[in-house]
Amino acid sequence: MAKRQFKTESKKMLDMMINSVYTNKEIFLRELISNASDAIDKRYFRSLTDSSLGLPRDEYAITIDVDNEARTITVSDNGCGMTEDELNDNLGTIAKSGSGEFKSDNKDDDISIIGQFGVGFYSAFMVCSKITVTTRALGTGTAFCWESEGVDGYTVTETEKAEVGTEIVLYLKEDAENENYSDFLSSYRISDIIKKYSDYIRYPIRMQVETPRLIENEEGEESDDKSPKYETVSEVRTLNSMVPLWHRKASDVSEEEYAEFYKGHFYDRDAPLRTVHSRMEGSVEYEMLLFIPKNAPHNYYSKDFEKGLQLYSDGVMIMEKCSDLLPDYFNFVRGIVDSSDLTLNISRETLQQNYQVRTISKSIEKKIKSELQKMQKEQREKYEEFFKSFGAQLKYGVYSDFGMHKDVLQDLLVFRSTSSERYITLKEYVDAMPESQKEIYYAFADTAELAAALPRTQAVVSKGYAVLLLSDDIDEFTLSAIDKYAEKTFKNVTAGDLDLSTDEEKDTVKKANEDNAEMLSAMQETLAGKVKSVRFSATLSDNPVALSSEGYISAEMARILSRMPGNEAFANAETALEININHKLSNTLKELFASDKDKLSLYTKILYAQARQISGLEIENPVELSNMICELMV
Ligand code: ADP
């Protein structure tokens, strides 16, 4: 029998499993059980339209057998089974889309991979030296046996099997110095693992269990030995309670149980930041079990990411990812919705028009919002963690669809600000505004720290006003979509018309600009094509120069726009170079204008580069700048 080869990626994954240092190897059982349960679901579905394919409901089961001598564990199910082609397709290739992307050869990565993707069937190779899968597909008479000892391939042979379904025999590895595989042969250990990960599986998971039973002394029997006596009885036990976690009362489920369930069910390494479990009554009755994850999944910001909740009808999964249940801006939420009001054979097309689904999705949206608000109010640190992972999605939600959702989302946003170490909400900002302050100030740079260091930011702060510190590309777009918060407009501190000066200062600046008009226009000529004007300003605090914007697009916004194809035209923001009228430098410039125009031109170029740097923009030509500075030094 010729060996068939695994696909390259599967081979890598297998190799990783076989050499895994992952300590949580017990999860292989969870993976096999959940495959078995899915297979029974599939058979059950098909029997809804063709009853000859099904079994009486109470005959569906998953069975575990342990053979201590042979060191094998056998997991059997009477689900849909697999045809020869399916065997090749399913067990010869990696099914999980995400895991296929894994290209690293670093062995240490296996822990995160196993944690992140859930590796399915292959995880059994963490504990096995050989696996056989004997399976007979629904509606067929022949069975096939898949067999593999790992990376060097597998065989598929025809065989016989009395019943439809799948039987997987796991040949445990020999114990090694720090790995005790024999442990998995213990029925206690197996019961524990099933209880921990697969308790909610809706089909019975049965196993022959040896239990000690007290032998009662026969009445009147004489015995000196008064210690209790036991005999071992062997009985078939059902290991799982079969009640889906979400069918249980929230008050009966512990935090740990939710966390374990979440991790196992949604393949996350970390416990969720928040769990929402409730039963909704009304025109549509359903249960929801929602989780707000701690971290974004690896593909969250790629187009591969699919949002959606799992949809169940009375404990039976009808859809793995029902996207209609979640708005895009809450796409990070994972969870389960179970409603016995939904029919089993609902299709993707009818789903959108489905009244129940629309009702459910509306109330889910409300629920998520109120939970996030609660978390924001009661657990600010946790909320910040959440916001670091998913805040960009909320900001994008404000901006998308022409700002249609801003009322839902704007109070969920939090920002860094000059007023606090913590993130603050817009409401908190506005509530703390002094009477004299009319607008909400913000500054934008690559990092919040750089935004805080901008000359104009410092100038605003020195007036006693707080400044929101933005550093996400989306931030300014989001604020422009919000437009007004509590009747207050937003003002970029670098805006040309930022008005912080006293009347007296204004007069001084106006006069200086008039008196030095020739000098300023000479400087502007030096910077032709780069700035629209050069002028004096009284609002730069200690800084010699700064950039400000003349138009409604800030320099930073223009920079972001210019990165997007087709938007080059915006790149030429209407920028002004401002010179601090209170800085000694302004006198130097005036002197140079009178004595050495070439030097004035050199200074102007250097000052422009400095202003860009202070604003967190790139210096256009660093070599030229360096040469100019040297020229001055020599
Ligand atoms: P996943 O379950 O995530 O798809 P697996 O590697 O665990 O990935 O399984 C691959 C595929 O093999 C499954 O999608 C299913 O089609 C098939 N399969 C696995 N176990 C069984 C089983 N017990 N009965 C029928 N099909 C199975």
C-alpha cells in the first residue's frame, strides 16, 4: 500500500504537534469529541429531510474505550462518517484556514498556534505515535481506514464496518522523562477532561468506568475484620451533563467555567474581558452568551476576518458565524445565540429577512453597548485594555456610513489627554471645561507623547485648557464625523485660526506682521510650494517655530490622506510657518533680512525642517538639512 503524502502545511503542523512542548496536551480529547459531535449533528440534519438516514434521537452517542494493555484510547461516534475522498481531503490537509497561514519554523510558536487556532484532529499527534480512523459514510456500504504514524504520510485502505460512523484509535506514545502519556489511560483523568471541556456536548459521551463499591457484611456473618470492603464494578457511564452552558442559569455558572468554555469554544488563549449571559423574553425568546475578548484575533485587521455569532436552535448549531447578528462596529464580540423560535433549516438568504434574527440583533446591539458602558464606568483599566484592542473599530464605526452610528458610539470612545494619565471620554472632557473655554481642543501626532509636546498643545495647556492627544490615523476623521459634542466643536491646536491671544497680543502680532511684510514674504519665497505663508505668532509658548494649518485639513490629516492612493491632491495642505514673536530668534531674523539675505534663506529652510520635526512630520531632505547646519558651524 503506497503511502500518501500530507500537504506541505499539514506536514509542518503535524511536525509541530509531534514535537510539541505544549503543556496542555489534554485538549486533543476536546478536539476529537467536538468533531464527533459535529459529525452527529450533520447526520441529524440530513435525517431531517431523509428519515432513512437517521437514528432514533437517543441512540446518537460518542463512546470512549480504553485498552490498558494495548495503550490505546478509542473514540467512536455514529455520526455522518467520511467517504474515501473526504478522508483524503479532511485528514490530509489542514482544514483550519488560520493555521494554514502559519509559516514560522520556530518550535516555541506552537503554544500560541495551538492556543489560537485550535488545531483539530492533528492535535492527537501530541500524544500518539499512531492513529487509525475507520469510517463509513452515511448512505454508503463500504468503510475505509486511514492510518498514519506522523509526518511521513498516511494510507487509506478499504475495510468493513458494521455501522455508519467513525472510530478513531489513538496509540499513545511511550512515556518519556517529563511526559506521562499513560496518564491518559486513566478513566478518572478522561472523565475530568470531558467534564472540563466537553460537558455541554449534547450527545452522551459514554465510557466503561470501573468503580469501587462497598460490600455490605451479610447479617449475622462473623468477621473480626471491621474495615469496609469494596469490590470493583464495571459500568457504562455518561461523562457529560449534556446541558449547554448557556442553558444553565447564569448564577450557577462560575467565572472559571465561562472562561474555560470561551477558551475552548473560541480558541483563545486568554479569558474574555467580559461575559454577558442572559435570557431574553418577549416576542422572540432566546439565550445569549456573549464574550468581549481581551485580544484581537491574529487576522482581525485583515480581510479574512469574519464577524458573527454562533447561531443555535435549542442546542443544535445552525450556523457557525451568523454575521447578521452583529453590527460591523461590534464585530469583535464572540458568542452564541440560541433560540428555539428559529427553525433548523434556516438558510443564509432567508436569515436577513428573518424577523426573529432582526429583533435579536437589535437587542444584542443594545446589550453590547450597555455592557461596554458599564465596563467603562466600573472597570476603567479593563476598558482601556479593551479599547487598545478594539477602539479603532469603534472609531471607524463612528466615521463609516456617513456618521450614521455616531450617537450609538461616541460615548464609548476614550482618548488620551493632557489632563489625565488615564483615558477620558468626551463627556469627561466637556464636563471639566472651564467656562472661558468654547471648543474641544485636540492635537495629532504619531504618538500621544509627541502630540503633547507640540508647541501649540503647550500653548493651549498654559491657558488652563485640556487637549485630547490623538495618534490613530482614524482619529481626526472620527472627530470630523462627530462634528459637535455637547454643542462644542472640535479644534485642532495647529489650526491657523486658533485664537488664544489677548487683544494686546493680537495687536502686537498684527503690527509685527505688517512691519516685517517684506521679510516674511522673502521667507515664504524660500519655502515656495511648501508653506502658504510665513507669519509671526504669539501662541507658541517656548518654541521658536511651529506649523499651523490654514485650510480645514490639518497637516497631519493631509499626510494620512496622501498615503491613500488617489488623494495626492490633498497632500499639499495649506500650511503656515509660524515664528514665535516672543522668541529672541525673531530679532535675529530681522537683522539678517537687513544684512545677509542668503543666510536668512538658509535659516528659513532650517527653521522649516525644525517645525516639521516638532510636528512629528518627516524631514523632507535630512542630508540637505545636515549640510546646512554644517555650513553654519564652519
Ligand atoms: P475542523 O474540525 O476544525 O474542521 P479537524 O482537523 O479537526 O478540523 O477535522 C477536519 C475535518 O475532518 C472536519 O471538518 C470533518 O469534516 C472531518 N472529521 C473529523 N472528525 C470526524 C468525525 N469523527 N466524523 C466525520 N468527519 C470528521
